Amino acid sequence: MATPADNQPDNTSLTLGNRVIELRKKHHLTLDQLSSASGVSRSMLSQIERGQANPTLTVTFRIAQAFGMNIGELIDQPWASSNIEIVHGEDKSNLFRSDKECQIKTLSPLHIEKSVEFYELRIAPRASLTSAPHFEGTKELLTVTSGCAKVISGESICELRDGDSAHYRADLSHSIENCGDCELICYLVVTSP
């Protein structure tokens, strides 16, 4: 989804990248072959393997599916199946990112394919969450529940306060900045074609 502001690979990205490399070699696949099997571009796969991209859940699912597994198996956390699936708030495995500037918690199940992803964001005062472009046609819907945010998508900029929502293109470089003195708490829905 997003890369840290300093553009350094985070542990989650590196772990996923190493796992994809391990599985690709185990299955004797080239990047081109994995790209054909998953429908994920060769360049995106290369970035993921180098820990330079944080793919959306849909992209991660496509990679897992190419290896004949679900996301839980891809990231070595198999999930039990049930008619009702709970994403526990205190479950640390749902933290997509957690550092002094930003916490991203996944609120949607990690192992199922979907075109909609749901996150809770907490951004420290004056910090930001910057993301590289996602797949063409990807959009985000951000709703602020506490604080104020500046949203930048390409050349477009808007400011949001408590209760405000913005819908914007996420297939461009985009960022969410906390422009206040208190923690920014918001909910993010990512939709992909």
C-alpha cells in the first residue's frame, strides 16, 4: 500500500519480498513466469522482491494464488476458515505498519481476494503517509474521525476535518498528511478494478 516517508524498505516489505523469492526459486519460476501466472507486472514483482514496494492485498493475493496458496500461507500465517471471520483489534499481525509516525491496521481479512480493502490509519502530528501509485484504476476513500488531514493525489490537494471524507485516485503518487497538532485518526477504503 504505502512506503515510509524516508523510502527505506520496512521489515514487512522485506519479509514479503524474501518469501516471494524463496517460493519463486522453490517452484523454479522466473520473474516473467511468475508475472504470467499471477497477472502482476514483472517490474512490480521485482520491486516487491527487493522490498521496495508494499503491494495492495489484491496484488498479494494474486501472487499467493500463483503459488497455489492463500495470503495467510504466503506470509506463513495460515488462517482457519469459518462462516464468520473476525479481525481482532488487538491482533498485532493486522498491523501493516507501526512506527513513531504512522500506524496502519488492516481491518479486512488478509487472506481473501477482494477489490476492497479497509484500514485504520493513525498518523502522528505533522507526519505523513506517502504512497507510490497503485494499479491503474485504484481509488481511495478516506474518512477523518479525529484531527485534520491534507490529502494530495497527483496535483490535487484538499484538507479534511472530523467527519469529512475524500475520494481520490490512488493510481497516482498520493499522500495523507497530518496537518494538525493532535494524532490524526482516519479510515481508508482502497478499491481496485
